[in-house]
Amino acid sequence: MDADTADTADTADSADPAALRIDVDRLLRRLDALGEIGQVIGPRGERGCARLALTDADRDGRDLVVGWMRDLGLAVSIDAIGNVVGVRAGDDPALAPVMVGSHIDTVRTGGRFDGNLGVLGGLEVVETLITHGVATRRPVAVAFFTDEEGARFQPDMLGSLVYVGGLALEDALDVRAADDGARLGDELARIGYAGPTPCPTAAAPHAYVELHIEQGPVLEDAGVTIGVVTGVQGISWTELTITGQSAHAGTTPMRLRRDPGYVAAELTAGVRAIARQMGGSQVATVGRMEFTPNLVNVVPSSVTMTVDLRNTDEHLLQQAEHRFDTSCRRLADDEGVTIERRTLARFEPVEFDARMIDLVETTATRLGLSTMRMPSGAGHDAQMLARICPTSMIFVPSVNGLSHNLAELTEATDLQAGTDVLLQVVLQLANDG
Ligand code: HGY
Ligand code: MN
Ligand code: MN
């Protein structure tokens, strides 16, 4: 148990559960301790994180969180894709648990809150219940899922997708890393997290609630504390390999070139034009681009790039994909290059359970917090858990709307508010029938 907890444990009282509040200083201490693993200091002193999935830093972060779970007396299980679940027993062990959680892997230029808040906020909820001697009918489970980010191994939300049966375990274990080609299953074994618990999960949770930073500017702009998340937008990730003709940069007339670098540039500008023309929630991103041979005086032989398209509406997302596909064909014909495409991730938009959305909203309102309903622009493990149990999310504001950025920050008052909402939602779910 956390040092502070030890001296309060024997003052456990059965305070009115509705009046319980979490200890935000204890939560901040854990966020800081986890944030120091894989810490990256930015040029202006920003404290970010680089804990790409299944790296040594991910292993060290996992070990730290599993240690905290065990210190709290949770029953810890690790499944065959490396998902970790710590369970606090309820009065009735036959009842399915209420699950909270998220992920602790990060992107390469990540922050200390993305994912980590949902996991450590869950541990804070459990520790608050323990220190106040508050029992629950149902068990309460705190989970972190493998490779939510999909930055190294695609697709994203890979661990929770396997957990709910959306991706076969063997196929997931054979995924190759985008950076060094390592096999996911080998990396999982190397860091010691190829667990014995079978997946997909044999039993669905009673409900799943994920506390997460918004990662955008909406709540901050509106001056609202709690985002009541209604669902997650659709995601379409594609990797393109554009192959042309490598040639001398000085001697090759423009009319004789078959330049994949030019096509990559046109496609990059093209996806932005698609998003601008479609408007609404359509977003488009080219996040990765690699030239071969990547030399100043050589027309490239090939370019590998990724395209991330998202929309809250499936039909519109398909429309964006179709527009992009049309521009690929036209440019390939015009420039005389070939374009191979590989789908890295494709998830339709997800709507969360209406009662769970209401529960988050009424609970936050009861706590006197401002709320607004909103879809999630980012992908989350919750969109996978929604396939097997009633699910919702709680958002708290991101300062300057930044995430996947070393400057990612959420104020302590908002961490307190969001985790208090999580605590009260868990208490209601863990004691319902
Ligand atoms: O890409 C996403 O939305 C998430 O961060 N994996
Ligand atoms: Mn996240
Ligand atoms: Mn993320």
C-alpha cells in the first residue's frame, strides 16, 4: 500500500459512500512515478513519456503498476496477449466485476496522462474504498490493456480487441512492429508478459468505465470539467508503399520521372483537402513517411507512408476513403508509379450504452460538476469493451488541448473531479443487482 495509506488503513470507517472522495495527491504521486519510466524532457522542460508497447520501458511500467496492484491486495491476472487485470473481491464473488482501466503504453512523444490516468485513477478508486472500509457487492477490477496506441504494433487497441474476441490471439502474436519488424509474440515473451490467462476473456465484465483525458480542446474551450462521452468515432489507418523509379536528381528530365516522393506529397496535401471539403468531424493525418534511399540527390525509388482518416459517421468515413482511393489511382496513373496498400486498422464508430452515459452525467452533476456530452476523437479500449458489456467514458480537460505531445497536462483539480466521478460511478455499478 502507498505509504500514506498504511497509517490510515486502521482508521478505516464506513463513511457515507456517496460522500467519499479520492486522494488526488496520492494519485499524482503514482502518475509522477509512472511518468518517470521512459520519461522524455522537452525543450521547454515539458515532462513527457516514451513507453512504446512491449519495449523495456513498457515492461518497467507494467512491473510498477502490477506491484501497486499487489500492494493493494488485488488478485492479478495476466492474459496471453499481456492484458493485466487486478481484482478487489466483492461480497458476492459469483457476480461479474465492474471494470475500470485503460492503457499504460504511450506513443513516442507521449504524455503522463494518456491512458495512465484511467489505470491509476482506477487504483485510486480501489485504494479509497479500502482505506474507508467500503465493501461492494460486485468485485471491482482495474485493467490495463496491451498496445492501445498501435504506434509500434498495429492496429491500435490491439490488446482489448483480442480481449473481446475481435482479433484472434495467434494473428495478434504474429503482428510485426512498424519500427524494427519484431514479432509481437516474441516481444511479449521477452518482457515477461505472455500470461497464462486465456483470451478472449471467458467472462464479460458487468460494466466498463474508462476515465481518460480528452486529448483535444473542446472541454477547455467550453470551460466544462467533465466530458460525458457518447461514443468513439470511426478509424481508418492505411499504409501505402509507393514505388517508382530511382534516378539521378540532376540528369533526369522531369517528363521522364516516376517519382514516388511527388505522389506522396500530393497525397498528403490531398487528404487535407478531403477533410477540408467534407468538413464536420472528418479528420485526416499523414503521420509517418519514409523515403528510400532518402538522399538529397536521388529521385526516391519508394516511399512508405500512413494515412489516418476518422469520422463519427461510418458512411462519411467510407466517402473519405473512396475519395482518397480515387486520388491514389489518378496519381499512380499520371506518374507511372505503383501503390500497394495495407490496412493497419479499421474500426466503425461506436455508440456507448445510453444508461451508462446517463449514469456518468447524473453522477457528475450530483457532484456539482459541469458536464457536456461529446464523442471521442481518439480511439480507446472502451470502444472494444463496448462489444461485450455496457460501457462509457469520463473525460477531463487537456490543457491547450494537447496530447500525444510532451506538453500533455491536466490540472489536479480536474484529475480530482474526474476520478471522483469514476469512484461514484463504480460504487453505483458495484452495488446494483
Ligand atoms: O489513435 C488513437 O486514437 C489512440 O491514441 N490509439
Ligand atoms: Mn489513450
Ligand atoms: Mn493515445
